[in-house]
Amino acid sequence: MQVFTLFEGSYSVDISKKFIPFNPEVDSPKDRPASLFISVQPFLVKINNLLVLLDTGLGYSNADGQLILHENIKKAGFDPDDVDYVLMSHLHYDHSGGMVHHYNGNMELSFPHATYVIQQGEWETAFSSSSSSYHTEIFDFLQRNAQIQFIEGSGTLVDGIHYQLTGAHCPYHQTFLLEDGTDKVFFGADVLPEHEELLRKFIAKYDFDGRKAMELREEFGKRAASENWNCLFYHGKKKATGYVLYEDGVFKVV
């Protein structure tokens, strides 16, 4: 199994839920009060002759109008048209914006040959919620033009690709575990978005069920340590991936 980090950039986000590029070398956090500072990085995985994308980032383009996500996939040595599955943990904009590409005033599918895999409940929530985290114009376009596979609960998509409905961050959030008989890769998305969140217990206000999210982080951390998972951290600032050690009640990520 091969794993590639598709770093889209670092951003600050405040109550407006707008993602503003943030360069720590020239920008000061003091100029952006009451903001969270995060990185955004989808992941590309080659497993059992399948090319799988885990979430799609914000969908921002470079100066030439090319989708940054496409640019990064090409740098990894692959063609975006060869992506087989786009596995969506949930549909908040910072994870789903790259499902489509806005170019010259038009919208097109970012991965026209892929199957987009989405929890049925999350899809329905996206249309019924009043939250600005969901950009329904993307989903309107997707349902008219994309191949979508709706799933419910927890289970196995294809051999080696498992999904678990966790809720916690939002009611229908899901995680993915990929295994090929040798390696195991875990994508915790926004239930385990940064490795630092394993190192301390806390309840986050941005989670739908913060206590459950805290409990899931510990549960996944212990499983990662015992089963030797390579964990992928979608919002990780210092580590994008890592293996977990758990000794004497203390987590360490290496």
C-alpha cells in the first residue's frame, strides 16, 4: 500500500467559517483573533490496484487555474482521471470543496471517472442543515453529474476498505480503515484530525458531540497502537502521518 499526502495549504478560520490562507513565515496569529489555525491535506492511497482519495480539501486552484489537488496528485505520479474512489468522511466545505472544480465561471467534476462514497445521512443533512459549512451548490451539481454510492452505518466497501459511522464531529461523520494484508492505514478525518489531539483529553466546542469525539480519539489511539496503524491526520500541522505508541496511559506519535 502506498500513501501520499496532498497538502493544500495552511489556513485560519474564524466564526465566519471562511478559510483564509495563512503563511506562518509572514502572517501573525495576532492579526487574526478568535481564529483556528489548521492545515488541509487530503490523502491518496494506492491499494489492491485501486486508487483511492480520502476527502477532497477546499478545492482551491493555483495561479494557472489548475486545481491544487490535481497538481499534487500529478506530483505523486498519478493521473486524477485514474482515481477509482473518492471516500468522503463528511461534507463540510473544507473536506468537500474539491469534489468539483470551479474554472472560468463553470463547475466541473474533479474526478469524473470515480465513484464518490458518501454516508446517506450526511448527504441528507447537507441539504437540510442551515449550517454554512455545507455548500449545497456542490452537492446539487454532484447528484446530476457524478457516480455516487450512498452507504449507511459501518461496513466494508470492497476488499480491504472498511468504513465506520462515528458521528461525534457531525451526526454522520465516518472514518476509514484500509488494509492490504501487510499494512493498515487509518483515516480519522475530523474525529482525529491532528496527532496532538491524542496527547490530551478535551471536549471541543466545534464538535457535534464533543464528549463522544474525545472518547473515540482514545479508543482509536489504543487500537492504532495495538494494531500498528499508520494514522493520517487531515488537519495536522506538524505531522501528516504517524504511528501511535501507548505506554503507561500515555500516547506518543512517531
